[in-house]
Amino acid sequence: MSMQVCIMTPDRIFWNQQAEEIILPTNTGQMGVLKNHAPLMTALDIGVMLIRTKVEWTSVALLGGFALVKQNKVTVLVNQAESPSTINAEQAEKTYQEAQRQWVEATGAKEKVEANFALKRARARLQLVKKR
């Protein structure tokens, strides 16, 4: 028996399939979930979610949200989700380099927060295409 995993964004259901295992990017680090996991709700950080089906591992970039685990059902509500096929690797590398530069050059608190968000997003997208 496996778990039902559903990833939802504001405009669509991004993924809705069975999985054997998932690894979530939470605000306190990565968290693995297997079938019969204890019920929980957790905040998600910007990062890469890994999904293991019976056939393969799949990577998905998540841009913040929440996950609910209950009775072998995992519901992931996120602002945005991206698959590797939608990301240009060369552009992702350039965006990451630019985000790093902006983070280093940020001076005020608001600029640092915005630069950190952009850097996390760029890092997650780059990780996704490097795993291909």
C-alpha cells in the first residue's frame, strides 16, 4: 500500500498520484514521509520536494506553503510548483548567479528579505534542473 499525494497550487492540481515515499522541504529542514506516518501539519520552505513512486524518483520545486499528512494522504498546498521540464537550465544558472549578487549587495532589512526569497527560489529551480 502507498500514499496518495496531491500537490495543489492556487490555479490547479499539479500532482495527484500514489507515492511510496516523499521528502518535503520544511522550515526546519527536510522531512521524510512514508505510509502510515503520524498525522501532522507542517509549513514548507522554498525548496525541492522528492517523490518516490514504484518506478522512479520525481523532483518538484515548491515555493512555500503547507503540507497535511493524515491517513496515508498527503495534501501539499503551495504558492507555486515547478517540474524540471519547465525550467531552462542555462537561464536557471544565470538567475541563481544574479540572486546571489543581489543578496550580497542588499543593505536594508527589506532588501535582505526580498533577496533571500529570490535566492531560495533560484536555488530550488537550479537544484531541480541539475538533478535531471
